[in-house]
Amino acid sequence: MIGPLSRSLRTGVTHSQRLSVFILKMTPWRHKKQARMYTGPPTTHLLEDCLELHYKGTQMHLDYIWLRDHCRSALSYNSKTNQRNLDTGSIDLNIRPDHIQVEDDHLILTWPGGHTSKYSLSWIAENSFEGKKQSTIQPRVLWNADIYNNSHVPTSKWDTFMSSDDELKTFLQNYLLYGVAFVDDVPATVEATEAVTQRVSLIRETTYGRMWCFTSDFSRGDTAYSQLALDRHTDTSYFHEPCGIQVFHCLKHEGTGGRNLLVDGFYAAETVRVQSPKHFELLSHVPIRHEYIESTGGHQNHMIGIGPVLNLYPWNDELYMIRYNNYDRSVINTVPHDVVRRWYVAHRHLTMELRRPENELWVKLTPGKVIFIDNWRVMHGREAFTGLRQLCGCYLSRDDVLSKARGFGLQA
């Protein structure tokens, strides 16, 4: 079933029923004053400090300087480069239009001095604060193991993926909705992995290099370079901007174990939001340090990233990033003791949701299967393994992946 998350969730309902497949419509945890509904033709009212516009059921308040700053005339805006020509610093802060009219679904304002601005009413509705706080930036399907498996998300094939833009668009759509996508039948080489990766986006070079290939030889100061099991986590939480996409390709495994774990962090976080808004608020406001210190061979690194576990867009409370890594979380010294205890309770709540067996999707990576993981949303881990296991992969630039998706007309 696809639909908005209901506020009437009951504690006796299973998690699959409670957070069934739905395109993400954030449930605000703070009370917000809702825009009054209005039906009928567009109407305007000139108020002291703003223009009040009623259009298609929404009442909007548009500051006069905002309207002048967003004029789309050739003098004010370059439609070829999508850049502003107008010097915002030159606008009178007390500016007010001399004349206003609505004609053919356009708002037309005449300013002191005679300049005219013309705006499409649909453009205003889409870009107003009232419009943005009711819309979703990134539609998503939240999932646990059953939801994902029952969705039968298609996997791309190497040959088609490398030659067909339609296949690439489908891949990107699945990635945006689920936070994870696969390409099968990729030659088991670093070069082929690099090629399939570059089909999606630019590779982000980090302290680990551009393309990396590693085994369990402890060559770096990180538990990933071992045979130990790894709990669910997001990578590079110690970066100021954690890497957006994680790519893995298992080139060889001569042994047992080593399955990869995937958990939709947004699914768990939305469960916390519904069950305990106070816990969700703490996790989205308390700044936490993550740290990576490495002094091994020729690698000398000391990285620190600071931010809340849950990151939200402030105007619509939409979750856009989770920063969860218990291995790399540093000393908590950014809040007083009375907040610390409450934070630990909230963190335990989220951890319990992340560790529910029904939320765990286990995948065995084999030579030829490349996985792309949204590192701002989907956590990964692995079970312990024996024998030689060789992985290659890289990080991708999130901005470039989203840009590629928008180029196909996808909402991202």
C-alpha cells in the first residue's frame, strides 16, 4: 500500500503494518500552524508587509522584497544561465508595489519607477514557503526486509546498464526510492567496477584513495580491514560531509561467511518519530562528534565530523541524512549531563529499531554483483568470515548522482 504515514498508528500493530510501503510524507513532530484552505479563483490582498495570495487551496504570504528579488524579467534574471542579474543589495527594504493584478494565471506587479514583474501563479505556489513546507524534497519507499523483498526491485545487467540510458534511469529511480541498487554480471575486476561506477557519477577521492581494493590484512587503522563482524553503520561519519554513496564489489572470496547487512535507517528513524517525538527531537538536535585517528605506515589522519544523528530540513521536518556509527562516535562533550542521559535513552530507542531482525536485509555479494548504497540513509555491516575475501569499491559524489537523476527528470 502506498500512502502517507498515519498518525493513528497503534502499538499492537506489527512494524510491517505500521510502516508499510509508502512514498515518504514526513509526519511533523512539532506542531505547525497549517495554511488555511481556500477554494475559488485566485485572490490577492496588499498587507502592510507582504502580499497575501489565495491560490488552489493554499493561502500564501509573500514578502514584497522577496517578490522583487525573484522577478523573472530579463533585466532581473538570466533564463539561459538560471542566474540572478538583479543586485539584491540595491533593493529598497521597504519596497511595495504600486499596482497589482492577476491575469491569465499570472501575478503582475508594477513597482515604483515603473518596473513590471510577472510571475506564474503555479511557480509562486511551488516556491513559496507554504508550498515547500507541504511538499517532499525526495520521495522514498521505506522498507524492512519483507517490504524490500516483496517489492521485487529489478536488478540492472552490466551490458544493458552500460549502453542504455533507459536502464540507467530505472537504476537511478530504484536507488532514489530504496537507497540501494544493484548491477549484476559486472566483470570481477577493479577496472570494470570503476567503469560501472563512472556510468553513475564522479568518484569521490578520499583518504582511502579513489578506487580502493582491500583484504583483511589490517593495512589501515579501521576494523573494516579485518575478518570481524561489523555492526550496522554509516561510513565516514567523521567527515564534515559524509560520503554520499558507497560502492562495493566482492572480487573473490575463498571461505565462509561474509554476508553483507543492509538496514534502512530512515525506516527505523520514522518509527522512533511516531513512537516518541521527544526521542526523535533529541536525536535531531544534539550535536555529536565522530572521530577517526590513524597512524599506520604512511597514513596519518585525524578526521572530526560534528552533527546530530538525524538531520532534517528545517522547513518541512523531512529526514535527509542519518549519521550513525558506534565505532567512530567520539567523546560526548557538547551537551550538559542532564541532556546526555536523555540522549542515551533516545539513542537506545533508535538502536533497538535498527537491530530488529525483521529490519535486516542480508545480501551475499559474489563476483559480478556491484551494490550502490545511499550512505546518508542505508546502513551496512557484515558477518564475520573466514578465508581470503577481496573487495573493491569507492565513494561517489552525492551531488553528481542527484544531478544525473534530475537530468532524467527524476525528483531528487
